Amino acid sequence: MNEPLIDPAAAGDRTVCRPDALLDVAGKLQRELLPRLEAARFQVPDLSRGAAGTWDIAQGYADTVRRAREATGDSLQFVLEQVQRVIGDLADTATTVRDADQRAAGVAGRTDSAR
């Protein structure tokens, strides 16, 4: 089981962000989850044309199967887009934190050197 990076009970009012941890999660999602979601979109089975026959009730079921397949494909596309968005947000947050840390280190360095 993965242990949390920060114990909320011990954190108090401190906020800690580890850009490397965010980038690790983003990379893992990019490498492991996105390809599986992309592949799943094309693996949703479809009922071949004429498989249900010409009977009107069977045709109704075939239409239902077709709509369900389309809805499943649309849902997978939506999930894929949301995961891509999360990956982008993780990377953007990591970059923002690193930039802020570098700016803070620069200010602290100048303050220390002025003494």
C-alpha cells in the first residue's frame, strides 16, 4: 500500500508540494493509463450489420446496441480528455512550484548576501 507523502494529522497549517512527485504521477498516467484508454475506445465491440436479422424487434435491439456502443465510445473519449487535463494540471503545478521555489531561493540568496 502506498503511504501518503504527508501525514495530514502532523502537517498542521503547513503546505508541502513535491514537484517531482507530481511529475512522477503525471508520467505514470501518461505511460500507463492513456494508452489503455486510447486502445479501449477502439475495442468496444459492435454488432455486425444484419446480425440481428430483419425482424423489427431484433432491429430495435440492434439499434440499441449501436447507440450503446457510440455512448461508450463517447464516454471513453471524455475520460481520456479528463485524464489528459489532469496530466497537464499536474505538470503545470509542478512547474509553478519549482519556479516559485527558485524565485524564493534567489530572494533568500540576495538577502543573505546583503548582510
